[in-house]
Amino acid sequence: MTMTRTASFRWASDHFEPEDDRDPQAQRRMRGYLEQIDYTAYAANVAVLKPLVGEADATRFQRLAVATAQARGQWVAEALAMSETGAALSPAQAARLSALRTAHDELAAAYEALRRMVERGYLTYRPAAG
């Protein structure tokens, strides 16, 4: 199983990869099938994601990056404020920190997903004018 790590996310490939002792013609045929399968997934992603997400541009990436940074800042600032007293966190405080961390994690995951959509060609990217 291959594993790719990007930022704080870990993606594992779960494709079965048997020992390849087939003849060269069978191997080429299988590669052709797998390319068809991959193209089908690509076409499905383009067809579904373009109408849902639209075009990715520098402004949209910047807004998502700022929202992610704000969520991270709120989470850490709240943790620092809660630790000022030196007392143990109450269950309510822990729940508040958990909610703030979850918000940051979700925004970070959305940013990575949008980036991956552009990288894989599912969405077009329009750079900032300038």
C-alpha cells in the first residue's frame, strides 16, 4: 500500500497490486483497462465538481486561507486564554476548544481538497490579475 502525506493529511492507496507475472501483452491490456478506469473517475470528478465548486481563482484561495488562519488563531488564542488561570479545563472549556479545533481542521481539509482539485485538473484555476 502506498501512502502520500500532504500537509497534515495522510492519503493511502488501497489499490490491490498483485505480483505481475503475466505476459507483456496481458500487462499492456491491464494498463489500458486501468487508464480507462482512471479516466472515468477523472471525467466524473470534472462533471460533478465544476458545477458545485465553480472556478478556482486566487481570490477564492485567499479567502479560504484567511478563514483557515482565523480559525487556527481563534483556537490557539482561546487555549492560551483558558490556560492563564492555571486551573484544569472544565468540560465546557474542553468542548469549546474541540469545536474550535474542528473548525480549523475542516477548513484546512477544504483548502487541501480545493488545491487537489486544481492539481488534478478537475477545476480550472484563474491566477490573480496583475
